[in-house]
Amino acid sequence: MQLTGKTVVVGISGGIAAYKAAQLVSDLHKTGAEVHVIMTKNACEFITPLTFETLSGNRVSVDTFDRNFEYHVEHVSLAKKADVFLVAPATANVLAKIAAGIADDMLTTTILAARCPKIVAPAMNTGMYDNPINQRNLETLRSYGVQVVEPDSGLLACGDSGRGRLPETSVLLESVYRALAKQDLCGLRVLVTAGPTREALDPVRFISNHSTGKMGYQLAAAAVRRGAQVTLVSGPVSLAPPQGAQLVPVSSAAEMFQAVSSRASQQDLIIKCAAVADYTPATTAPEKMKKSEGALSVQLERTQDILGWLGAHRTPGQLLCGFSMETRDLLENSAAKLERKKVDMIVANNLRDAGAGFGTDTNLVTILTKAGAEPLPLMGKDEVANQLLDRLLAMRQR
């Protein structure tokens, strides 16, 4: 996800996990965001400001009374510029100060002055984290609207094992993405299907396709970020499920039909992005089929048409979106599918178009509705996901 034009302020306090913030700042900078780092003096004992200046391209702020800056009140300037403020790691000391409104260094002064979304990622010894005083401070911060990223559990630097580890960089990045996303899907229930299905020939072999699930997973992630309650029904893929989505793993087309049809009536929006097999073996051999001379003939039968079933059994007010991948006659085939399946939107792409095939990070799609066809330019699948959600939300609001 690109954050071009956004300003992210990262606060780093004095814990051993401060070294992990280097990867965080680097990854944020790669998204196109303008990244500013504020460190406490204790944090400088674990990692140098020069590291973050190199990674962010901006001077690191440490001393409230540093005279080597332009003529403006620096903590107020950064507070005004910030689109989101993330403190990672956040020590018990810094959490207590923020909760109490104490502003005695550059980090606490700036976050107190900031009006943007605020996120804290606690990292400390398990005993400190579980201490009732620290838990009370976290509850206070939550009551003020501060997002708390829960720490991981595991072996800590002090040798103890338990809660208190700074989460992985991907988790911290996701918290920033969510904080910056518009919350226009709050209260909506969204079901997304993704990935391929596998139709078993025997215990070893199966029929499948080249889908990697990237488009569907980006749709689920975008919907979660925008506040939706998301169910992701996924075939076998190698992707980590989006944080905050309920994952329902399936393998075959029959399993996907059961997972979708049993949940369909509770959904406001269903997006069928999965590449579901159209045919499945009529019988599955109970043991591995041995190789023999000559050709092998396998009888196939049609699988349940999930999108067609949804179109025939939709609930009032429910929106349905399907995908159509073609190799020829893209608009004609996709328009026919829109009508035949009785859905609101078909997202069509051509496997032969550069950047639009399986496994790519980009997509080139045309959106078909009853109003006509709207081609979108080549863009990242995360951008495509948000474009589709924008249009589905607009249809819902008509």
C-alpha cells in the first residue's frame, strides 16, 4: 500500500526493541510516506539517531531545547504535519506519561500536541506489561481513542517468556494503514472469496489452477482497513491472512460452496474473487492411482455454480460482485455473466494482458455494471481493491 503524500511520525522510546524500529522506518519510507522520527534520550542508548536519519531522510528529533532547527516550535510543527503518530516501542514509562498528559521531552510533548490518529505498540518485560498500573494506563489510552497494538508472546530479551515482545513490522505497518484509511465500511459485513480450489483425483493428485489469491486477499485487507467486518473464504494459498479478517480455509469447490452459502444471508456485500473449479472428478480414488501404459481417462462433472446460487438467493439490499478472467471476448463474455448470474458487478480482466494475470502484484480490470463498462488503468491490486470498494459503496448508497 502506498502512502505517498502522508506524514508519519514514529516515536521510539528506550527499550531493547528500539532496534526493530529501524526496519519499520525503512518500510514506511518505501511506501512513499514522509517519515519523521522522535527518540527519547534513553532510546539513543540502544540505537543511534543517525540510523534513523539515514533511513528516513529527515533529521531525528531528541532534545526539546535543541537550537539547531528552523525558526518554528518544532514539536508543534511536527504535530501539525503528522497524519498518524506511532510510538514503537512504547515503554511502560512513556505509556504512563502519555496517559497522564505529562510532556517532559520531545516525544511526549509532540504526541500531546498532535490531533492525528495515535498508535502505541507496548514492548517490555512480561511482569511490567501485566502490572495492573500499566494495564490501567493502556485502558486510559484506549478510552481517549489511542489504538493499542497488542504485544506478541515469546522469549524476551531479559530471558523471561510471555507477553511483551514488539510485534512484527508487518503488524505495525498494518496499524498505520488502518489509521489512515477512511472508515466508510463501518458496520458492514463483507464476505470475500479468494484463491484456487483443488479437486482431488486421489489422495496425492488434484485438479486446480494458477490462482495465488493476491487479488482476493487485497480486497479483504482493504475492507478490514475501512472498518468492515470481513470473512475471507480462501482456497489453498501461501499468503498470510489479513489482520482482522475471519479466515475460513477450504480446499474444494464443494467446501467453498458450503462455506459461502451457509454465511451468505448474514452478509451486506459478497465479492467472489476465487478461481473456483468448474469441474471436479466424478469419483475420487481411495488410493494413489498407479501409472499404466496408454492414456488415462477421467470423468468430470460440473461443480456447484456459487455465484449463480448467490444471485438466485440474495437477501434484500445485498450487493454481489463477481470476477471474470478471460482470454478472448472479454466484454462480451463478462457482460453475459453479469446478466446470467444476476449480480450487481463483474470485474473482468484478460489473462493475456501484461500485468493482469495470476500471481502479479498489479491488475488491469474493467468494471461492468448495468450502467455499462468502466475500464481502469493498470494499478496495484491494493489500489484496484479500493477502487472496487468505492464503487460498490456508491451503489449501496444510491
